[in-house]
Amino acid sequence: CGACLLLMVPVSVLFFNMMLAREVRAVFDLTPGAQYYGEFNSFASRSTTDPDPQQYAVYIFNITNPDSFVRGAKPVVREVGPFVYDRGYNRTNLTWSADEDQLAYQEDHFVTFRAPCQAGEHPGAGPGYSCSVMADDQQFVVPDLVFQAIYHEAGQLDFCQLASPGGHSLAADAWRAGGCVAAGSLLQRSLVDIFYTLPVIRSGVFDRHKLQEQVFFTRRTARELAFGYEDETLTELVRCDADAMRLDERLCGLLSGGKENCTVYLPKCRASGVHQELCNDVEDLQQIMEVLRTECPFQKVAPVRFKALGLLNTSVVNGNAVDRTNVVKTGKVSKEDAFQLKKRFGMSPVVLCPNEQGLPGDPCPDLSYPIQPYKDHNASLASGSYGERFQLQGTGRQRVPLWVDRLTRSVQLEKTNTKCTCHGVGTDRWELGRSELLNSSINGENDRYFQYGPSGFFNYSMANHRIPTFYSQPHFYGVDDKEVVDNVIGLSDPDPDAHSFYAEIEPITGMAMSYAYRLQMNVAPRSIQAGSLTKFFYHTETLFAPLDNYGGKLYVPVAWVDDGHGGSAAAASAWKGSLGVILVGKKWSEVAFAGIGALLMILGIIFWGSANWKRSPRVAGSDLDSNPLMVP
């Protein structure tokens, strides 16, 4: 009967919901034997030659007007890219806690450069690039990040805590200009003098603007910017090269025409009564260099190999003594915690070695102290999804956390109203939460992240050798301050599809069917005080003085990274073959039972009404009696 079929609707819904719940449980935890564990484990051996590889795509901003920029013009950039690297992981030593609620594993990364496009071929838009725009050994003009690192780290060296060779602390009154901090300032100026100004002098260039251009900019390849490089100046300082630790003698040799060392030159300089500021600086520099030769402090604050964008470290560290274990919740005990990180590289909170040379989690070399990337240690607690699966169970969930290695913190993704389809699977689009990018005066929670500039930026300066480093979404997407955007010439308008940070997540399983975790590195340069040598030869008190005219709103883009995955056809097919079948069955069973039941009930009502009408008695005086032509 129709009523019976209608009653089958809730029964069928209950049946398919039970099947769905069972299937979700099978894919919703990482315990041994669970369906998703097999998927997680197979990803452990995922190769860069897979049909749907995950990718890093790098775009470089080549500065086309370095000469006019140092004279005060706005930077003009030309975006070049993508340089595409297919990437894979190697997950090993998978072990579970006693209650199977936590899974620990080791993780290594590896990449393969995707060959340049052939004639007539185009890399396409990410995620899912088909080729690279060109070979990754091409050089581009970019801000010299190593110079920035050396300069800012030198200014932070605490000379009051460093002992002189005789064991005497460098007391505050030892420096003419105002104590231990002044010693760091003098070292900053002297490093610029010796490592940057002196080579320009020796090349016979005495144009102040040319000097600034050569100091501020460098030429680097896409591969160097992506994965790091060695810099001769940085290497000399970190390894305490004997010649590098003789800045004072280099200066005396230059000022004496290469004829005298400081022992001979300085008494003559003082007696002459000329250039006393220069003589005083060299004299103070002698004392500083005695400390540097003994303590070698740069060894503790900078790596031999500079990380640049720091996409990933592909070096392999031998031995098992170091805990670089990642720990993720499996969902066995509580589904609310499924896929949430509890440790990243053996740490929570995650701290960084300023002189890191191996993988994150290694002990800091040379007894260096790890640094806290943000204001409090809770700001870098390992938390949030590791990026492939998200916990979406629960009513009305609009925000989910995601751990981002490049930021050494988790961020919140917010659900949008956009519906997407990836390989035939319906998804919701989740984008980087607006509140994550707000200035701390608007969102007080961001004070712990030093977000004191314009909204739209993550401040990563403390974690990046005090280089004024700020991450944004590409092309300043999400930066509302028009002045910031207008201060850089050559960027196209931001496109949400091409430049936003997002994930397309299947709403039942929380699987990221497609994602693009995009971040752009920018530096916010400032003017610096010139050293005595620079003043003497170039007649300027300040280098890069025009930078101060921007009022703190100049953010020079260096490069941006599209860390993405265009979706796996195999994963989509597996979803369709399991959850997809159940959902389709549920939908059509509801339609079928409801439709057929409703139709039968309508027919039943019509039949019942017709039958009752035929059997109804005639009433005297009715139309049937008065009009014999009307026959029932």
C-alpha cells in the first residue's frame, strides 16, 4: 500500500545513514586496518612521478629598476614563473599509542623539478601545473636577504654578555657612543663598510647610488631562492674565517693605502687630528673584533647555508638520536580530535634554531639557543590539521585550524558559500580566515604574532634572522591598505582563484580534494646608518634614506609559493565507490519510496473517492431526480 511505502522512507533513510556512519567511521580514523590509514600509509610512498603529484610552484619578482629605486622611485617588479617542483613524502616508523588515539611517524620531503614548457605549451594555472616556465638556474634581481640578515643579527649581539679575551666583560662605559648596544650598532656599520662598501671602493666606483644598489640587491636563481644557498660573506662570519675576523686590519690597510696595519696606522691617525671619527671607530672596532675572534657569535645566530624562502630542507641527517617525530590524533577516542597535530618535528611548541643546518628538530649546533618565533610559546603550539584531512563533524562548524610550516603556527580556515566540484566530488571552499590577517589593534589575539603593521600580513621577522619579513597572500590579496598596494608597480590585480589561500574540502570525510596554500614573502626595508668608511668615501650619513619616505608602508615582494594539489583522480574514484554509492543510494531510495508511495496514495484516494461516490443513495429533489439526462 502507499502508506506502507511512505513509511519505508524513514526506514530507508535510517538504513543508509547507518551505512554512511559505518563508512565514515572506516575513513575517519588513522588506526590500523581503518580505510583511511591505508590511504595515509600509501601516501607515505607517494612519488613525484604520480599522475596527480603535489607541487610547489615558485614565482619570482624580478626588480627591473634597482638603480632608480635607491634614488627614491617605487620598485617596479616583473613576475616570472611558475618554477614547478613535484613533491613527495617519505613517512616511516608509524607507531600508535596504547589506546591507538595517537599516531607517531617520521617524515622526509623530496622534490623533482618539472621540465620547462616546450614550444606551444603553457604551464597552466595552479594547482596542477603541467610544466615550468623556464629552467630554474636563471638569475633574477631581488633584495639581498643575506645582507639584511647579517645587518639585523649584528645589531642584536649582546656585547655586555660577551667576554673579552682577558675575561673582562665589555662594560657599558667602554663605548663612546653609549654602551653595549652601541657596540652592536658599530659592528653593523663596520660590517657594511668592510663586506659591502670596501669591494665597491676597490672596483673604482664612487657613486653613492651605485654603492646602495650593490648593497641592497643581489642576483639569485629560482632554485637558490626556493631551497637556500651559500653566501661567501655569511660563510666567513659563521665559520669565523681568520680574514673575516680582521675587519679592523682590513680597514687600516685601506686607509693607509695598503701599507700599514692598525698598530702602525692608528697612532698616526690620532696624531694627525684629521678624520678623528674614523680613527675612533677603527679603535673601537679593534676591541669588538677581539671579542668576535674569541666568541665567534655569528656561529650561534646564523646558518652557513642561508635558507632564503625556506620551502623545505631536503638534507638527510644520519642517526636516530634526534626526535623529529610528528604526532597526529587518530580519532579513535574522540572524533573531535581526528587529524589534529600534537607534535611537529618532535616539538610542541615548535621553536627554531637560528643557525639551523639540518632538519627542524635537530639540536641547535654550537650550543646555540633555540628561538621562539612569536611573543609567547603558545603561539607556536603544534596544532591544527596537517593539511590533507580536516575534522568537520559537528553542527555549524565554520572554522577549522591548519598547521603551516612556513609560518611556524596554525591558522584558521573559514568556510565560504562557494560550492566546488573536484573530479566529480562536491566540495566546499574554505579560505584563509580574515581575522588571521588583521592588525593587532583590530584583533587583539594577533598581538602575540607581532602583527603591528597594515592588515593583510603575517609578521615573520623574529623567526627569520630579524629580517623584516612579512608574508601575505600573493599580489597582496587581502591587503586593504591601498597605499601599500600602490607602492609596488608591476603587480596585476589579485585574483581570488589564482592568488588566494584555500582548500576545497569534501564535507562528510573532511578530505581536502584540492588545495592551494599560497604565501608571498615580502621585505619591509628601512634606511640604515652609514659607517665611517662609507661616510668618508661617499659623503652620506644614511644609506637608503628614500625608504623612510614611505611611512612604513613599503613591502617589497621577493617571491610567492603555490603549495598545492589539484586533486587526485584515484582518491575521487575511491570516494565515489564508497561514500558516493551510499549517498546516491540514499538519495534515490528517498525519492523512489516517497514518489511511489505518494503516487499510490493519490491513486488510492481517487479510487476510494470514486467507489464511495457510486455507492451514495439518491436524495429526493436532487438534480438526479429533476434532470433524467444526468446519469451517474
